[in-house]
Amino acid sequence: MIGDIRETKECQLKDPMDLFHSGQVVKICAPMVRYSKLAFRTLVRKYSCDLCYTPMIVAADFVRSAKARDSEFTTNKGGIDLNCGCPQRWAISEGYGACLINKPELVKDMVRHVRSQIDNPNFSVSIKIRIHEDLKRTVDLCQKAEAAGVSWITVHGRSIEERHQPVHYDAIKIIKQSMSIPVVANGDIKTLRDAEKVHHLTEADGIMVARGLLANPAMFAGYEETPFQCIQDWVDIALEHGTPFTCFHHHLMYMMERITSKQEKKVFNVLSSTSAVLDYLNDHYGVW
Ligand SMILES: Cc1cc2nc3c(=O)[nH]c(=O)nc-3n(C[C@H](O)[C@H](O)[C@H](O)COP(=O)(O)O)c2cc1C
């Protein structure tokens, strides 16, 4: 089984379901392998993100390896999400991720099993899926998961085969209309305006963003591009969390992609130490 752990903005204090019951569209940072780690989640929460997912965790590795636990399990008591959306070949061949959308009975059993292991009936268990070409199969999957007690469903509006094709927001709307539990829309949302548009198109209860938040972690707060303050916050938070250099640097490359010239990128992207990055930022922005 593979899944992600979720945290709310007020982490220990708030049940994620309270967010869905608040009547506001819930703004969510997607699970991202190598990226949605605790430091980044702390950053996006500072900029109006309500709910964050850890990267995908492979349960077998998690049980077997202390290294995997230390690397991935930087979290709190939020809840569990079952990953039925990862389209990568290795995951599919192991029977993980998006291939689970073709095994509704198994998904149902897994949701029931997670529920039966945890005494607290309010502990949230969600699933994240892709859609089938035949949407009836997706609706059937979602209804089975709902009957098994899933708390909400996130839908990346593409099929397993689709990569860059337009997202099927109409399909997300049909799924939403077929369910009583909350539905979260995901795919190609890059700005707060996109989020509002997708909410309007799908009537989804929440909006999940991956790449848009990598490029601009402040997007949910309404910024069109990464503000300098956010870069400064990232440096502070990442250093505080002891973030490994590669992760620290990669996030900065994403955040600065739209606000630096080609020439500047050539210099910045090959820097190889935290001190070189800090010197660069100091020279160019004079804030460190
Ligand atoms: C770098 C990266 C890592 C990802 N890792 C995961 C993951 O661990 N689990 C998962 O369910 N989806 C993962 N995804 C998929 C995203 O959660 C999301 O469904 C997809 O990128 C579409 O959203 P977007 O258009 O906002 O990027 C990842 C995507 C990216 C770009």
C-alpha cells in the first residue's frame, strides 16, 4: 500500500474535516515526492494553504527502513491518504498507485482496513485518484470508497495515460455530483484565479495544487509570482529544518524560475553549497 500523510494548517489542533465543513474552498498542497517535505509544507501554510500532504510513502519501505521513516515521516497526527493516482511505471508494476483505480474492491478493503485499525471514528482517510476513460467506472470506484467510509476524494482529472493533455474538469464535476462526501479538484491550477475558475467549473469542495505551488508557494495568498519575502521565508525555514542542500536549492530554482533571467539562472542553478546560494541572494537581493 502506498499513501501520503496529511496535515492541517493548525496541525495538531484541527480535524481536516472541519475545513471541509467551514463552507470555504479548502486550499491544498499536493503530495510531491522529494518536495512536499515538512519545511516546504511549513512555508506554504504561511501563505494561506489549509492542508498539506507529505510525499508518497511506500508502506513496506516505511516499515522496513529507518532511513525511509526519517526521510519521509516528518509529520503529525493529521490523517492518511491512499495513493490511487501515481502513474509511474514502477508503481503500476508493483500494483501500487494509479492501477488501483481498476481495483475498486481492493480500494474498498483498504479503506475499511485503515478504518478498522484506528479507534477514532473522526480520523480522516482519503484517496487520491485519476479518472478512467469510461467515467462510469470512476463514479463506481468513488461510490464504493464512499460506502467503505472514505472521508473525501481528490481527483486529478486525467487518465493514467494522459500527461500534458487538458484536465477534464467536467469529469470532476460529474464525480462531485455523484458523491455526498467532499471532492477535491486537482490538475493544472497555477494561480488563485485558476483555483477560483476550477472551483466554479467543478463545484469541488477543495483545490489541490502541485507544480503551481513549487513555482510560487505564495499563490494561495493571491500572489501572481513568488514574492521576495517568500524566498526569504524559505531560506529561514529550510535552514531551521536542516534541509539537505539539493532540496533547498531545487525549491529555490522552482521559485525563482519566473522571476530570474536566463543568464541569472545559468549562474544560480549550478551553485553547489548553501553558502554560495546565500552569497548569491545577498548580492542580488541584498536581504541576507
Ligand atoms: C514533483 C512531483 C511529485 C509528485 N509526487 C506525488 C506523490 O508523491 N503522490 C501523488 O499522489 N502524486 C504526486 N504527484 C502528482 C501531484 O500530486 C498532482 O496530482 C499532479 O502534479 C497534478 O497537479 P498539478 O497540475 O497541480 O501539478 C507529484 C507531482 C510532482 C510534480
